[in-house]
Amino acid sequence: MQAILIVRHFLLAVLLISCAYTDLAQSKIYNFITFPAIFLGLLVSYVYGGIITEGMAGISLAGSLAAMGIVLLLFTWPYLRGGIAAGDIKLMLAVAAIGGLNDYFTVYALLYSTLLGAFMAVMVFIWKGRLREGLRSTASFVLSIGHVQKEDRGNYEKMTGLTIPYGSAIAIGTMIAWFVVEI
């Protein structure tokens, strides 16, 4: 079983490094990276822990699926509002498939990724000399609710004119969670 854990760690490392690179270099997170990572993460979780072990807190298929459900629950609204791209969701789904709810890994990864993304956004606002405008637009974006038209997607970028490589924030936040939870 130790070999399966090594495969799990290797898979996570390859996923995070490759997605951080492509997000920084090309502003893209590719399906040919995330989809196999999701499949392999679910497979590794199943091989290691079966369908369900230790409730859903251990490494298991059910734990990975539950973690993916949490990601979808938390990331769907920002995606529909245009605040994050589909690649960001797929990257976080892959992290959830690999890490599952083992020691709340995915919850920590979400937390650290979100905090790091917010920090990166504030730094970009400061760097561009648009802190007040950026914070005002962010508050408006976060507090607005309602139906989103298809043509309104990408709204946040239109509101601020600024973007951050959120996939990189996910990668770094997940690495922080990895060290907090796993080591």
C-alpha cells in the first residue's frame, strides 16, 4: 500500500507543477492534464481504500467523490459569474480526486488556494495602481446574486480589467495544504 501512496504523491506533484506552468506561461489549464488526473486520482483512491473507509475521512473513492462535490459546490457560483475559469475548477476537481477528504486535505487546499488567490488579486490591484477600484469591483462581484446571462460570463474581468493566474494560486495553496496535512 505504500507504493500507492507514492503514486498518489507523484500524481499530485506532476499535476500541480504542470498546471502552474501552463497557467503562468499560456493562461491555460489543459483538459489533457486535468481529466486523466481526475480519473487516476479516483482510481488510486479506490485501489487504496475501496469504495468507503473510515467514514469518508480516509482515502477512498467515496471520500474523493465527496471532496469533488465540495469543490463543485464552492466553485460553481464564481465560475458562473465569470470570476474563475473552467480550467481552475477542473484543476481543483483533480486535486479533490487525488487528495479526497483524507485529513480534510481538500478543505485545506481550498482554504489556502482561496487565501492565496485573494492575496494575489490585492497585489495585482496595488501593482496596477487600482486598489480602490479593484476592491470595490470585487465587493460588488461577491455580493451580487441573481441570474447570470451567458454573455455576462467573464464579468469580473470586464469589471476590473485585471486577471490573476488562479491555477497557480491553486497549485501553491494545494502544496501548502500537502505539507500541512501530509508531512
